[in-house]
Amino acid sequence: MLDIKFIRENPKVIKKDLEKRHEKEKLKWVDDLLKKDVEYRKLLQDNQKLRQRRNEITDEINKLKKQGEDIKEKIKEAKELPDTIKQSTEKVEELRNKIQYYLMRLPNILHESVPIGKDENDNVVVKKWGTKPKFDFELKPHGELLEKLGLANFDKAAEVSGHGFYYLLGDIAKLELALIHFAVDFLTKENYVLVEPPLMLRRKPYEGVTDLKDFETMMYKVQDEDLLLIATSEHPIAAMLMNGIYDEKQLPLKFVGYSPCFRKELGSHSIDTRGIFRVHHFNKIEQFVFCKPEDSWKFHEELLKNAETLFQKLKIHYRVVNVCTGDIGTVAAKKYDIEAWSPRENLYREVVSCSNCTSYQATRLNIKYRKGKEKEFAHTLNSTAIATSRALRAIIENYQQKDGSIKVPTVLQKYMGKKVIAKR
């Protein structure tokens, strides 16, 4: 969320940013927000004066009684004040709610290096690593290969849970655990503190983390409970510091979160019915940083470097894209995606999202740090380290062998205790 003080002082900056994001319908929000903000502050002062007057009038009536003066007008005013205060309070609350509605939906201010564009086709490739593998045989879809090897069961998962779910069996399940241990081991050595967060959040902290308009349609809600299943561990980790005030010396706070993630996704066409790339449930290792504003761009590059290092160690060819203004979403000021090479499809698929959210989440969650005598909002950053289902697909497709087996990446062999995954 943008600080209202910043909006008051920089309305042109907000409008220019909205134009970059192709959200011109929100331009009128800025003027209406500022108009309501002026009206709200005036009404709030008037409301406070009315409440003060309610306290004063009792003393005035008592004094007039002692002096034998007429108190009829004062009594009349005293009787009218509660209703006047009630009407004033309702108007103040109405304006506050409208202002909050705007504040919760205006997007973050983009960094100047974010490319202008309408959709993912306008994202800019900033680097590539590795080379595309060559095969002298026809590659099988990853889901089909897993079934052939007896390592997955999609039909039974669809029967008991629905499409978008899966059973992983034997060595492919072990390979997923190997990926988790591999990522956690690497990041904890880099001084990231391991967090296993709650898998459900109440609505209030969730609204502090993200624009639920972006996420709610893909989230699972617990019936008759104020609880949402988490879509990523980024969200409960951010909420972990809600309403906190930290000493400057405590920053940065660096975390690596492990959790299952739950997402409805949109439309059956986007769900893998016989695969594990886009599914309703997956496991993910997430990086998260709370830091001072002047350090956040340095940490944005650090998070990206960490994620790149993991895929370099896995020897998966990838590219990094700078996500454009029309594809970036509400919360991030800048976002990189890492896209792994899919040799069977001959295209790149997203496996990592790395965002600097600047003070946007911290403002919503009221996370501050002490800077001398002042208190300022911290900056928050997040990045995928390993989303296991997507990394598994990349490994299966890039390490597929002619005999139908799957070679285990060298860096994971110590966790697996073997070099090749064959038929179960």
C-alpha cells in the first residue's frame, strides 16, 4: 500500500505510473482519493471538536446552575450533541473506508528500469545461462514418462481429489525431497533462517500481504472460518512481522521458507491433468528479506543470484527476464522471472519469480524500523528458490535418457544415493 502522505505530495508520479501499467481507469481514483482525504481530515477535526464540546457543556451547565442562570439552550445543545456526533462519526467512517478502498488497490510505484509493455510478450530478456541440451530421440511429456516408469498416478489423484492433483511415487518423490534439502542447505549456509510457516492465514494479515483481488480467485478458503490456505510461504512470512518495530541494527532479516502451497488456478484449461507443472498443490522453498530501503535493490539482485545459482548447480539452461509494466502485478516495484528451458516444447517456462516490493507490504502490515529518533517503513523482497513441481519437470525433461530412465543431476545424487531413476 502507498503511504497517503506520499500520494498527497506526488499525485503526478502516481498517475504517470498508472499509465505505464495500462491502468488508466484508476487515474480518476487519485483525484477522488485526494478530494476525500481533504474532506476526511476536516470532518475528523470537526468530529473531535464535537466530542470535546460534549465534555465541556456538562461543566458549563453546572456553572450556570450555580449562578442561577438560564440553562435551557445549553440543555437543548446537550441533547442534540449525541445525534450530531453519531452522524458525524458515520460520515467520517464512510470516508475512511472509501479512502482505504483506494489505498488497498492502488499499485506500487514501479522502478524506472521496469520495461513498458502490455503483457508477458513484452518482458525483456536480460541474460541467459547454459546451453540447450541436444537429443537424438523423441522426448516424452514429463507426465507420460512418470506414468510409464511407475512414478506417478494421475488417474487415481483425479478420482479422489480432482484434476490438478497427483501422486508421486518412489524415486521421483525422493527426488522432490532431495530438491527441498538441496535448496534449504544452500540458503541456510548463506545465513537465511529456515521458517516453516502456518499453512493458513486470517483475512486481515492476508490483505496486508497482497491485493486479494489478484489472489482470492485462486485461493482456497476454509468453510465457516476466517482462514485462507496459503498460496506461497511468502505471505505468512511477511505477516510474521506484522505491527512490529525493529531496531536498525536488526536489519536485514533473511528467511528461507518451506511450505506446501495451494492454488485453484483459473479454468480447467490451465491445469495439468497428466503432469505436475501447473497444479493445485505443490511444495516450494521461498526466499524472503526485510531490510532498510537503501539496501533493497542490492538484496533484489542477491535473491536473483541465489535462485540462479541453484539452477546452475542443477545444470538447467535458463533465461532471466525483466517483467514489463503490464505483467508485473500490483505489489512489486520490479520483478525478475527465471524461465527454464523445456526441450520437448522448444520454449522457456517460468520456474522462479523474484520481486522487490519496496515499502508496499510493510505499509499495509505496519512493519517499521527505528532510524535514529524516527520510524520508517521497512522494505520487503521475495523470490522463489525452488518450486519443486516446476523444477522436477525441468529435470525430467532435460535429463531424460533414450532408454526411458531419468538421470539424477550430480548435485542431487548425494541426497538420492543413486545416479539414475528407472522403472519402479
